[in-house]
Amino acid sequence: MQSISTLFFTLSLLFLFFASNTFATTLVHKSFEKCAKEASEIFEGKVVSTHSKHSKDGKTIYTYVTFAQLKRMKGKVDQARTLRFEGGCAGEDCLTVAGMPTFQAGQNVILFVKRNITESTPCPIVGWAQGRFSIEVDQATGKESIRNGFGKKVIGFDAQKGELLTESASQGEQVVPIPVAGSPDALISPIPQSQKRQSYFTPFSKDEVREIIRGVTQ
């Protein structure tokens, strides 16, 4: 009986391994300013649809995300845009790529799109999650806020470092939760005393982010 249970457990692990492959990703940290300068297009848009399917050679899975109601922040932007991301679920097959931005229909986002997108590009966003932001509106107050690709609210901008500051910075530290080769999982640096003011720790709106993008790309 014990050997049968062991065999069943082993087969279950093998099934999970082949049914849902996961690939690890190491991201090189890019500042907000660097992401903005590297992007050929920056736009605000709404996710209207997502669908996944196998690649032509059957070796991987891609998810296609269509964005509409686009508002240009940099570059030339059409009325709608479809971008391809590696990973997703097609039928019973799933592929998870760690660090890959994900989307759901109805989300409002700001995206930094790469200059050179080829057939082999796994993610068309500069810095992957570093170039993806969500626009949220509090239903109770109607106030708008921006979250970065790691789920943190944006509350300020360090012009000296070219970095957006997140809600974690309210304790006097800037936390950048991005795996960097040869570095800890989170890079922490103190916020200058001149920037520790109450007005600094209020959520940013998309218009404020737009102004920062305009400032760092001109």
C-alpha cells in the first residue's frame, strides 16, 4: 500500500511539472527615468481582451493583450494596440514566467513599450513589471492613484535618482522590490530629508506621472 501511495505521489509531481512549467527570471533594475527614455511608446489604455495560445512550433505559449482608449504620453500611438507576452494557459497547458506582467480585462494601465520588438521578444514592456503601472480610482472618494508593477502605490518622485517612490517610503526608505543579479531581493536606500514632507506621501495621479514622463524625456 505504501509503495502505491509513493508511486501516486511521484506521478502527481510529474504531472504538475509538465502541466504547468515555471521559468525563473532575473530582472536588471532600471530607474523610472531610464525606462521612460528607453521606451519608444508610453501610453495610458484600457485592457479590453486577453487570449492565450500555443506558438506555431508548439514550444511555448503566448498571451495576447489588446488595449484600447489609448492616450499618448510618448511616441506615436494608434487607437488600439495588441501586445504579446510569453506565458499563459492554452487548454490544459500552462506556462508561468516569473516577473512577467499580467493583465485582466477592464484594467486601466500605463505601459512603457520597448523600441525593438522582435519575434523572440518574451515581453514587449521595458523592464517587464518596471514599465507597467495600474490606474485605480477609489469608489468611495473618487480619488485616483497609481500602482507600480509590484502593487505598490506611487507617492513621489526622486528627481536626483530618477526614481518613483512608493508607499513603503513613508518609513523614510525607498524600497525597490526587484531581483537584481548579485544583489538582495530588495534594494533599500534612504530618502533625502528634504523630501520627507507630509505632502510627499499622497498617492500620485496619472496626470502627475504624465508630467514626470514629459520632464524626463524632453
